[in-house]
Amino acid sequence: MLHLLRNASVFAPTPLGAVDILLAGGQIAAIGPKLSAPSAGWPVEEHDLSGYVIVPGLVDLHAHLGGGGGEGGAHTRVPPLQLTALSLAGVTTTVGLLGTDGTTRSLADLLAVARGLEHFGVTALCYTGSYEVPPHTLTGSVRGDIVHVDRIVAVGELALSDHRSSQPTLDELLRVGADAHVAGMMTGKAGVVHLHMGDGPRGLDLIRQALATEIPARTWHPTHCNRNHALWAEAKDLTKRGCFIDVTTGPDDEHGPGAVTAILDYLRSGYDPARLTLSSDGGGCFPDFDADGVLLGMGVGSPATLLDTVRGLVAAGLPLNQALAPCTATAATLFRLHTKGRVAVGADADLVVLDQALNLRSTIANGRFLVRDGAPIVHGMFERPDRRS
């Protein structure tokens, strides 16, 4: 089926105005004002989207597809993310990872979850490793996993400055970074080390030391950079040395700036917008520990907070194209996903239709409608309410 989307206001994420978009073969085949309809007899479905906004499908660089958590015992393991948790959030590309628990959870299971999501149209990639060093791998090495496993594109989330990390040395960190970088060169994949940052007093010190080596700065991609104010100040300055930094979606609290506050502060302070990404930590736990590392309580991240953050930024006065960039074009650029994160001829047909209040109306992944008129029309195998056992 071809789809001709007419009369929407398109943000690519740069604004294109009111144009038509033709989708064919899972890609964007044409963009322009008042495109001619395909010849009679072609399998085309036309959609009048006057008054609506089309944006790129969101790219979520940090999601616990198989579930996170577990720090408080087996009963605190978070279940896997369902397909509609992504599609109703407008996420069409996601990168899954393991977190604290690389012992009862495995890369093999993570890959299986990603393959299951991709069956329904979502592009689901994976990191190798977890919090630990040496990293858990499938082939015996970070380089081997990235080179030999198509879906594995980077290393993550390796933990620093956190009581749950394996306390890696600089030499251990450099070995992982070197393997990731070279594997990325060999394959054209992201080749980054996605770094979980904790609340520890060392902050980003190991990354600053790593920048004194030959490994390119883009290799180091710290996340949760807005978890406390001191870390946020460090992270912003790290972008001046060529690193990309990642903000985790969520509200302001007493510890650190929420995503909206952090992004506005970053942009209004004159830092390079092309060095900032945004991710949801969907399916991951947001734990609260006491001074002895005992879990007191936890929340669970949701992919829906990406679009919530975009709406919050626009409500605060940021233009929509700038609000979208960290979870569309910039994320795709860092991860070398050349057909993702943009509305352009030849790009994958990953699109989100929003109303004027930026509420999601439709999600299209690789040319397939997953959500239409605000409701999912494609469900994961085990999430349909009418499915019989």
C-alpha cells in the first residue's frame, strides 16, 4: 500500500510548510506541494491532514526493552516494554540496553525482544554490555559484537560514578572505547560508549581523562547528565571538547534539573545544540537509595516522556524544530542512522502526526500505520485485550 499524506504542516525537523508526502516501499518517495496522485489502479491511500503537523518518528537512544530494575530483588524487575508503549509515544527507532542486571538478564534475551518489536515495524537496535566492566558480550568481545551482530551498534550502558558500577579504571574504560570506536569504523555503526552517570563525586572525571587520548570525543556519550546540578554543569562544558551529552526525560526535582529546564538552560547558555540528545530510559527503574545503597522505592521510565518533553519545550517558547532535534535529527546523526530522524526523500517512512496541541494522532513506522486517530491499530502478540489464552 502507498500512502499519500496531504496538506499537513511538516517539520523535517526544520519547517517545510504545508506539503504532501508520498510513502512507498517503507520510504519517503516524494515531498512537495500538491503532489499528483499516482496513476489509477495503483494501491494508494490518501489522507487529508489539513490542520495537523507531521514530524519525524522519534529516536529513543536509551530504552530497557527487556525491562530494567532488579536492584531490590527479583520482585523489582521491570517487565519488558510492549509495542504500544513505543508506538503511542511516537517512537519509531529505539536502542535497547541492559542496566544494573547483566546477570539474570542477557544480551540474547534483549536481542530477541528487539527482533520481536521489529516484526511489527519499529526499528529496534541494541547495545552490547551492561553496567559492568569487562562488558558482557555475545562473541567474546565488544568489537566482535558490533562487527558481527547486525542489530548491535554500540556499547552501553556502562556505569561510572555510581555505587552500582564495577568501578572501572581508566585503562579499562579506554580499552572498551577503543574497541567500540574501531568497530564503528569497520561497520559504519554508531561505535559509541553510552555511559550511565551516577551521583558519585567523581562525576565525569574519567571521561575528561579519556579525552587526553587519541580516541575521538564522540565515542563517549554520557547519559543521565541532568540527574544532579553539579553533573549537569560538568556535562555542558564537556560538549566544548567535542562530546555529545544525553538528557534523561523527567520533571525537575530537588536533585537536578528536569529535561525541559536542562535543555532550555543548555540552549539559552549558548552551548552547541548539535551536541545534545534526549532519551527516555523507558522500561528502566528510577530508584531511590539510602546512604547504604538500600533501595527505598522506585519509579519506571516511559517512552511517552519524550513527546511530553517536546510539548513542554514548545510551551516554554522554544520553536518546535529545536524541541524535536535532540530526539530526532541529532540522535540519528550521532548513531549514524542516515535514514532516520528526518523527513526527506529517501529517508525511512517513520513519521508522527500531531494535532495543534502536539498530541499524537498517528504513528507510521517504516511505512506502516501503527497508531491511527489516537488509537493503536497494531498490537504486540500478547497485549491485545481480546486475545484468548
